[in-house]
Amino acid sequence: KSVKSRIFVEHELKRIERYKMFEKLINEIKGLSTIDFKDATEKIRKYIDEISEKDFKEIVKQIGTIPENIEHDSTEEKLYSKASDIVLARCFRMLGLASRALDERADSADILAESISGYKYSLVADAKCFRLSRTAKNQKDFKVSNLSDWRGSENEYAVLVAPYFQYPQSTSQIYSKALDNNVCLLAWEHISILLEENVKETESLSLESLWNASQMIARDKTLSFANAKCCFLPKMDVYVAKKIGLPESQYRSMLNDYKRLIMYRGKTEIAYWTGCIEEIKKYTKEKAIEELIKAKKLQEKINVISQYIDKLNR
């Protein structure tokens, strides 16, 4: 028991140490949320690009989960989304591609990457992050069709990167759309494992088959196009494991490590909301009323109606 306890404590300390790197990024984002968005983005880009590879890999393991202490629809959340694009762009560079996060534009992909090892292909990519408290996600959250359109005629592939365990676990139209439109559905966990194993595209190793995985999966006429269990995730696991040269058992063990990491994050996020509940319990009656009015955005609703009426009176 003492040996098991010691091992458990060691693992917990390692998790805490790894999470600190992610926390530093969050603090950086929070500190920059009050300045001009474009300037803040450039500072975040510089921060992420200058982190050591070892510390950067720890951020990749966490980035797919938005912390609960980042307010919904806030400047912080928009900067976090931009940070995830910058992180994914650096991931592609570490995988041996030329890549950059594009400036914010409507109706376009967030990331562009291209082979520099003689394979003559390019891809567009979209980074997705979700909160653990986020409930049902629908196909619009993943924007598979949009990503296919954003590829245009000049890019061969389209890649979506989202948290592995937040992809729909049953039937979903995102799988059929991805197969119909040759959009590769990857997970942050897949990217992280590739980085941990130091996989890199070279003249003797092409990663093109990964980005083209949906086309190969679509050739299997026996699968149900909307079913996750016989579609993308398990098959992508096989492709990633083969690309690295890992036995399936070892790959599964690594994936389970990410599951434990998410469970640890879950405890962290629950602790945050528990703290919020305790703070609310301390409110005076006046403070509670004020916060409830603010939460329901009642004054904003009044302002909108007033502005509408003012226009009618002109």
C-alpha cells in the first residue's frame, strides 16, 4: 500500500507540475484581455512560439479544454480561441510542415499548413476547444462543411482538431459530412501523441496519408457513415498508431493517460465552481439581487427596446 500511495502521490505531483505550464498561458491571456485585441494576439503568438518544446507539449495536452474561469463570450474566451489556433499552427510546424495561424477573417480557415519535404500538398485546419461543462454539441459546433469549403481549390486537405472525448460518441452527421467531403477529423490527443513520439514529416516519411484519412475510410462501403463507433475515431487511432509504429496496446495505454488527465482537469473545474458557490453564499441580499439582474442581462434588454423605440420616434 505504501508503494502504491507513493506512486499515486508522484503521479499527482507530475500532473500539478504539468498543469502549471497551461496555467501560465491562461494568466497571460487574462493579463492581455484589456488591451487591443490585435496587439494581444501578437503578444500571445510571441509567448507561445517562444515556449520550450517540452513545456509546449504540456500545453497541447490541455488546450482542448477551455477553463471554466474564462467567462463565456468574453474577450478572454476570444483570445483563448486565438491562442488555440496559434498552438495548432506550431504543432504542424513541429510535425515538419510550414504553418501559420491566419488573421481573423470571416468565412475562412484559421490555420494554413503546407508540406516542405517535397510532397507538394497544403491543408487548412480548424482548432476546436470545449468546456467540460458544455452539454450537447451539434454538427454546427464542428463546422465540417465550412472547413471543406474553406479548403478551396488551392488546398488538398482540410483537418479539424477537437478534443477526442468530446466528439459525438454515437451517430452524428459530422461523420458522414467528413467522409463525403474528405475532411480529416483529428483530436488534440492524436496531435499530442504524435509530438510526444517526435514524429516529423521528412523526405522519407510523409504525413499526407493522415490528412487524407477520410478518403481512405470512405472506401469501406460496409460502414455506416454516421456511426462514430465504426467510423472516424477508432480508424484514426489505427492510422496514428501505425504512423508512429506503436503496438495497439501501447497506444491505448497512452490514450488512457489522456483520459486520466481530463479527469484531473474535471476536479480542477469542479473546484472552481464550488468556490463560486461558496462566494455567492456570502452575498448580501442587495448584492444577490444586483448579480441576478446582471446575469439575466435585464438592463441590456431594456436598452435594446429603448433604442428600438427611439428609432421609431425619429
